[in-house]
Amino acid sequence: MPGTEPIIPARRRAYTRSKTGCRTCRARRIRCDELPGACKNCTSTGRKCDYDLHRLPWGRQTTLPQVVCVQRHGWVLTSDEQRCFSYFQHRTVSSVADLFDSPLWQSHILRLSFTEPAVCHAVNMLSAIQQAAETNGMRLTGAQADDDHLKFALEQSVRASALLRRRQGSNDPQLIHTVLICCLLFVIGEHMRGNFDTTIVHVKHGVRIMREAQARGQRFDPALVDYFHHLDMEADLYWQTVHQDDTKREEPDWVTRDYPIVIQSVADARVAFMKISNHSIGFIGHAWQTPKARILAEYDAFWLARQRILSRYQQFTRVLNSFYQTRAHTLTSKEHRAVTMLRHLEVVQTVSLKLTLHDSSDASDQALIITDFTTLLSSSLAVISALARSTTTVIIEPLVLGGLHIVATQCPDFTLRVQALDAMHSWPHSEGLVNSEVWAALATEALRADLLRRIAQDGENRTGQFWRFLIKEIENQAWLLLSQFFTPVVHLMSITVPDL
């Protein structure tokens, strides 16, 4: 109205936002007086008052969607928990789901994280560890005392464990499934931190819990059962390698009894392959830890067991190709990609099996194995190229690192080894119980040791000087330079460099 003074809206009073308020006040978005023990807001309204020991660092920008915790969760998440959960949902799970269908991530872990607080805390733990690892170039995070993400991850894991302990003795049929999913997340988290022995403990506990529940008649999704079985085999292989444990394995029934492989979907193909690979990993681990003298004494038995597994892989490939030829036009892009991955993993396992009884003194066998290494490296590079646009750094199943590590450590052609090392450094990922930085470091040391042996053989002549130069470049981590000029230089020196 004329003559009326304009109303100036009152400015909101400025205040410093608290970083140490209780969880309840932060979730309610009200100011907390931060009284020790319990704040006045919570005691006056009868609410539970709980303080976080550690907070995520401030100021980190993110474009991830915010979690609508009231609608999706049956409880309230703090702002830090919302940030971690959003990262897991829209970065970890979404990037994997964009590549191929993963029932473990989508149907089990993500679904339970909306209904089970313990799984939600375990998810936040893994999310914080993954963020710390990505900031560090996927190097093992260890127990860095000054890393806020790792402190927050530790607190989330404690909360998840406490919630599970409170439900001990419960008759809830969902409890065992919840425990197994938390166990799986603990396995991945501890492995990413480099706590390998703790990782093995979690794997063994999970397998024991699952078997005891199955003995009582409880049923689980076959994908979850097969994956825990696969983790158990990988854990045994690690334990045998590190602790020199030589446990004799009995040959499984399906090796001697030719059960038919039936594939009517990509999911069927994944299950069939997992069953075969679980047994082949067991055989490979046993063969690696068996003394050479014993292998020679029992060569026929080892050769027959290996050939039966190789024959099983050949059957799998034939059935998979037949399925793909008849159903390719009906498959989605993710299913096409999954078939490609299965074919690659079959190559990895086949080459690994052949290496168990490889005779390096046989020239014809040496030529054949180099051809296999070349095929394996080409397949691995093709997979990396196909997944170049992916933003995921955590894959719950093995993919390319195993094959690259085989080439980088055991191939007699140093050119292929350097190319495989370069590929490992270009693929900073965690796959199952495999970390790219750890395996690249192991492969680097293996290459360096082989070069030192060549120097001892060749002395200070032209060839020995060349090996010394390569060691210097390896120590400088000049992988791209090595991979670019290694092949032509070796070709020029092939007259004086034996066995290349």
C-alpha cells in the first residue's frame, strides 16, 4: 500500500556449525549443546544420545545424489553416513552394475543395506575405505593413524559388529544372511587395507557359518554360496603360499563323473564357470606347493587330474559358444559383456593349469607356452579396453589382474612381462582378494630377480649392461617407456640375448 514501509526479512543469525554434535542432533539438524555423556536435547525428549568418535573430513565436494534416509531407511543416518552410503550406492554399485549384472552387489548387499542397520554400517565402512584407497592410488591403506576416512571406517565396523552381537541367539531366519553379507563386506574392507591374515579369518568364519546353517537345512542363494566357496579356495591358496602349508586335496566327484553342463542363461554360465574354477584353483594351489620331486614321482596322477579339469573347461566353452550362437540376439549389452568376461577368465584358468606341469627345458613346450601367454595378455588388454570408461575400482570377483600377474611373473618373454606390468599399473583396482598395487609390486620384484640372474650369467658384457639398464628403469617405475622401446631393442639384441 502507498506509504507503507517495505518489510525487510530478518537475517538468519550466523553461527559456526558444530562438527562434534551428537548423532541424534545432527540427524535432526538442530544445534547440540554437546554435554558429556548425553546432551540436553536428547535427555529432555527421551532420545538416545550417542557421539561419533570420528568424522569425515569437511570441504570435499561431491556430485553424488543425497540419500533420502527417511523414505529408504528405517532409521536416521548422520550426514557422514549419508555421504558414505551415497558413494557406495551411486559409485560402487552403480559402476559395477553398468558393466554387468552382479547379484551379490545388487540383490544382496544393496537391498539388505536398506533394511539391516548392521549391513548399512558395514557398507559405510567399505565406502570410507574405498575413498581412502582411491585417494591413495589404490595402494593398501593399512592402519594410517591420521586418515579420517579410516578412523570413520573403523567406527562403522565397530557399530556393525555391536549390532550383530546384540542379535545373538535370535531365531530370526534373516540373521544368518545378514551376518554373511557383513562378513563379505569385512573381507573386502580388510583386504583393501592390507590386513591379509584378518581377511582369511573373516573368510573362514563366513564359510563355517554358512556350512553350519546349511547343515540345519537353511538355504542360500547359489551365487552367494558359490562366491564364499571361491573365496575359501583363494584363501587356502594364499595361506599355502605364505605359510608353506601343504594340505592334500581330494579330487572332486565331478572330475571323474562327467556331469553335463547346462547353460540356459548368462547366470547359468556364471555358476557353471565358478564351480569349475573353484576346483581348478584348488588343484593349482596344491601343485604349486608340492615339491618338484614328488610331482615327477607322481606325474601321471597330476597330469591326469589336470587334463580332466582342462577337459571340463573345454566342455564349458563348447556349451557357452552354443548358447551364445543361438541366444546372442536376445542378450543385453551387459550380458554380452559378461560372456566376454567368462571367456577371458577361462583363458586365465587354462593357462594357469598348463603352467603347473610346464617343462621349461623343453623347447617345443616353451614355444607353445609363449603362445598361450600372448593370447592371455591380448585377452587381458582387450578387457581393460572394454572397461576403460568404468569408474569402479572395487570388483568383488576376479577379472584381469590374475591373468596379468601370470604373464608378468612367469612368461619367459621379457617383452610380454613388461607390457603386462604396464597394464597392471594402468588398472588400479581391487578384485576379490587381489590388489593391483600389491601384485604389481610382486611382479616387479620377480622381474628384477630374473634380470639379476641374467646379469650373473652374462657378467659385464654388452648384454649384462643392458640388463642393468633395465633394472634401473624398473626401479624408476618407467613402465610406459619400457613397454614402448623394449620390443625393438630386444629384437636388435636378439643375436646376443638368449631365450628371448
